[in-house]
Amino acid sequence: MILVGKTWKGRVRSRNEDVYWTRPELQLCGVADGMGGLDAGHIAARMTADEVTQRIRDLGPDNMDCESLETIVKEANREIHARARALPDVRAMGATLVMLKLVANLGFICHAGDSRAYLLRNDEFMQMTRDHNLINEKIDKGELNEEEANSPRVDNRVMQCIGPSQVVKPTITEFEVQPKDLFMLCSDGLSGFVSNDALSSIMYEHRSNINLLLDKLIDAAGDHGSTDNITVVLAEVN
């Protein structure tokens, strides 16, 4: 797997609370977005990256299934929550998470929050995750329709993340990977400002040069007026 990543604090924020990690020896990559409005989001994001990576390393790179990955994330969450509670200045810290792990011909995507994963496979561009936010919860309950969900006045707070609560409910997706699959993980500094159609066009146009594609995606967020930190990881299957 070829892995590249980049993060930028953007044009508005004074500090970058996003973290990304690429671990080719583990066939692993991820993005964590420190939660705006909570204490020490950048610390929570860094701890999230470190805790899940170490637990995957301890498990062994090929000993992975949905159950073990869910356990890893829940254990990491409990550790981060406990450490935050012991530090009064950061006790409310939290971070979203999206992570990709490959094992032979299988892929696992795990996410908690609104950081996203996408896949470009041949001529199809797919969003692989569904945001854990209040909007989607209300849509599922029939309290909101798609048109109402697009209103800027609608509360879109994140309903799952790492750190603030002792309990987290990540979503794990298992699937078969194919040669030349190209995955894109990102924080909502990109996906919250650039439409899926625009992302698809950029991915198609620059897929042959993964490093250029990385820069184009970061630039697109700025060009579309992103007011957040922007982080992107690209993973291409050999």
C-alpha cells in the first residue's frame, strides 16, 4: 500500500488540531480531528492516533477482524477518557477518528464522528462512511428530510467521538480490496466544504499522480472557503 498524507491549519484557525498517521509496515493509516469547542482537541487527536496504532501493533498486523478492531477503539477511548479526567485542564478533550487497515485482500474502515473515508475504484467514487452526527440521527428517525438537512441552521453536532465519554460506538466496515483501489481519508475541513461531486472530479483528474492529488485536495478546501483545519491521507493498493 502506498501512503501519503498532509495537514494544514487552514486560513482561519490559529492552531492545527488535526493529526494523521501512515504506517505502511502495519498497512494502516488514519485521521483524527480534535474537536472544536472542547479542551485540548489537538492532544486528544494525537493520543487517539498513538493509542489505536500501538494496540494494532500489539495485536499483530495480520490478526484483525471487525470485532478486534472495535475492541481496540473502545479500549483506546477508555484510556484517553481516563487520562483526560485526571487532568482538569483537558478533561473534556475529544477527537473524531477515521482509519483504514488492510489485511491481505481485506480492508477495514473504522470511524467515529464526521471524519470520512472515500474510495475511487475504476470509474466509481464512493463515500465509505456515514457521519455520526445529529442530522443523520434525525433523518433516520424521520424527524428531518434531506432538504431540511441541508439548511445551515440545522444542528449538526457530532454524536460519536473519542475521549469525552467512557463509551464510544464506532462503525466498522469490512470489504474486499482490489488492485489500484485508491482510498481518501479526510477531516471535515475538506468534506464539510467541498461536495462529493467536486471531490470525485479532483480524484479522477489527478489519480495518476498521488502526491499532486494530495496537494489538489488540500487546495480545493481552501478554494471552497474552508474555515477549519484540513487533513487528507491517500492510500493506494499496490
